[in-house]
Amino acid sequence: MVRGLGELESTIMDRMWAIKAPASVRDVLEHLLNDRTLAYTTVMTVMDKLHTKGLLKRKPIGRAYIYEAVSSKEAYTADVMRESLGRSGNQAATLVHFLEGLSPEEASALETALQVYPRAGRHS
């Protein structure tokens, strides 16, 4: 099950997705301190929760951990979208409402994605 993210969780995941490399709590904290005041232990606790949720993997390095995103932001977002659609009582109606709300840019992105996605691989 994909779980929603809180505000600090989202900020930390955005940072992890942006750097696309393993990072320590201190690395993430130093970046976050540009915008706000946070304690090391706060960032450590949130990153531990993101690990528990399955969004970050980690490995011990000395007395600390190095964290890395399990998947891309796009893959995570797709999982959230699929889960939301799966909870819908009427998937077709939900998709129609979704399509009605698309901006021209979003509609164009959807058209491009449908051209890239192989027709033979589509689910019936």
C-alpha cells in the first residue's frame, strides 16, 4: 500500500529524488537548513519513517546510515495514482472526471505517454 506523505516527508523525498544518489541524514539536513531550522534528530526520525514506509533504503556506514530512494518520483506518483483509482467505486467515472480536469499541457503529456506505451502491452 502506498502511503501519503506529510509535508516534511515530501520535502525530504523531493531532496532525495533530486540528488539521485545516496545521502546521509546530515547531507539532507544541510540542504534543508537553507530554508528552515530543523534538528538533526527530526530529520533522522523522518528518514527512518520513510525507510519503514518502503520509500528509502539504507545501509549502515559506521554509526550512521546512508539512504537512497527506492524508486523515482515518477514511479511513486504513479503508484499513488493507481492506488487512488483502485479505491474508486467506479474507475471509468473517476477516469472521466480526471480527464475533464486536465490542462492542455497535461492532456498533451497524456497523449505523448499513450504513444510511448506499447499497445501490445496494454491491459484489457
